[in-house]
Amino acid sequence: MASRLVTVIAPLAVIAFSMGAYALLQASRPEPDKNESPLRAAAVYTATAERDTSALEVLTQGEVRARTAIDLVSQVGGRVISVSKEFTEGGRIEPGVPLLKLEDTDYRLALSEARARLADADLAVQQALADQDVARKQLRNDRNASELALKKPQVAQARAMREAAAAGLEQAQLDLQRTQVSLPFRGRVAETHVHIGQFISPGTTLGSVFSTEVVEVRLPLNNQQLASLGLPIGFTAAPGEGPPVRFSAEVAGKRHHWLGELVRLDASVDPSTRMLYAIAEVTDPYDSGISQQGMPMAVGLFVEARVSGRTLRDGVSIPASALRPGNTVYVVNSEALLEMRQVDVAHATADKAVISGGLAPGEQVVTSAMRNPIQGMAVRSLTHGDD
């Protein structure tokens, strides 16, 4: 009996002793030293937000194209007997100067025949008027005389035949003129399809040409760029009053610049790209509108365009690197703590962003990348000259 009691009590005593020893050790252990030093502030590069009241500028790009580009088609037929030296790819076109001449013998003969028919028609009219005068005198006392007896239908017929003969003469003259192929504008030749000695028929395509009096560039605009321009969809500028556009492109190893103007905006949005397109024009790009280095703004050239937009009052500009996704800006406040703000972006380029709300001039914005930023965390501002 006693041995059984000892067997039960002994383990309990061991457990109780162990618990007491653990409690004593916990009560007598030394307190760890507390680190009372402040947290180390994260170093970030900052820039000062500055007041900006300058005109907004939209950067876009497009391809230069001729405002007038046509296929040159013959209106008459014949054999090509003369070709201008300018009727070749890149050749210069002057208004009214023939590019091609067709054999015109048949058209000169047709013109002589038309003149003869007109002379016959004139004679017939005079004869009909003379007959009418005779009939009027003979029937002056006959109040019931018919118009046919008075020769009125005969005179009308003769006059109609004369008009038809005159139209035939005019057509013959036009056909003769059309044996010399020319254009009413200055331009350049893009392609040629006929050569001297070749016989062509009416409607034959002789080549492709384009005007150099005005070229245009179709510029894509997104919603933000449209807001920066401050123009309505379907806008059309009065002559000479469109927003200025500065074009530039790399040609032959040099950067060239040209000046133009925005003349209109499309009246609808492209459903596939959700972009709106603007048309900008450059006048006389191959002559007076060339770059300072003498380079024309050639058709087919891909150019960058900077369009002057509206002037933003009380705007604030910051470096583009300070604008985060979701229109967020990190601001270092007066207590050196980080603030994460949502701002209203009026305009943004690769270099800077213009803020219209949510940021004041003089505030410090973070321009460097931050890993795991937290609202209210301590930061230390650096400039780009600091180590």
C-alpha cells in the first residue's frame, strides 16, 4: 500500500518542483536592453514642385503625305511623240507646262472639219432668216398664216444646228489641247507608266503625281493630349490661325525642323484605336518651307510633331519621374515624413508632368524609386548633387 502511494506521489512532486524552478528562473532573468535610438530615415532624391503657367505642348508623330495626289490619266488617244525630261520619278511639275505630247494630226483635221460645219451652219441660219423675211412680207395681210408658213420652225432648226456645230468646234479645240498633257499645280512625279512612241487610248494611266504646294501630317491624339490642346472634336481653324506645330526628323544624319499649323480635328474617334486624329499642314515644303539646312519636308517622311496647346493657369510642374502609376505623387512634408497623394494631371510628357490639383508650388516630391513605401514613414531628402 505504501509503495503504491509513493509511486503516485513521486511523479507529481517532480512535476511541481520543475514548475517552481521554471517560475523562479523566469522571475530572476535579466531584462534585455531596449534600443531607444530613432529609426533610420530612408534617403530619397527629391525635386521642388514649381509653378507653371506656360502653354501646354503635345508631342505626337505621323507620316508626311501630299494633300493632293492623283493618277495622271489621258483624256484622248494617240501616239506619244514627246516626253519632258521632268516626266520621271522625282521630276518637277510646273503649272501648265506639258509633260507629254501626243500626235495631233487627226485632231487638227477634226478641228478644220468642225470649223467648216460651223460655217455651213452660219450660212443656213442666214438663209433661214432671209426666207423668214420674205415669207413675213408675203403673208403680212394673212392673219391666219401658220408659223410653218412664216418660217419660224426653219429658223429655230437652223439656229439649233449652228449651236451644235459651235459645240462640235469647241470639243475639237479641247481634244487638240488635250494632246498636250499638263497639270494646274506645282508638284513632283511619283511614277511613270508610258514612254515615247507608245500608243495610248483615252483613260490610260500615264503616271502618278502629287502637289508640293501643301503637305499634311495626320497626327494621333489620345484623350489626355486632346485635353491639353483644349480644342473640340471637329475643330476647323480659320486660315492662318491654327495652333502652331513644330516638326522634326532625322534625315541624312542631321536633325531638321519645319514649321506648320494644325488646321482641323476629325469629327469622329477611330473605333479601333480610340484615338482622335488631327491634320497639320506645311506650306511649300520643297521651297520656302524647307529646313534651315535646306532639307524639304518630303512626302513619306516620318516626323515628330510638337503642337502648342492651351495655357494652364496656376499649374504646378514636376519631373516626369515623380509621377507614379495611378497619378500618385510621393511628397516629403515639413516633418520629413512621406505622404502618398493622388493628384490631377493636366499634361504629361517624357520630361515633366503638369499638375492642376493636389500639389502646391514649393513642395518636395520624390523622384527616385522606392521599395515598399509606407504612408508616414521617415525619409531624408537628397538632391542629385548629394552622395
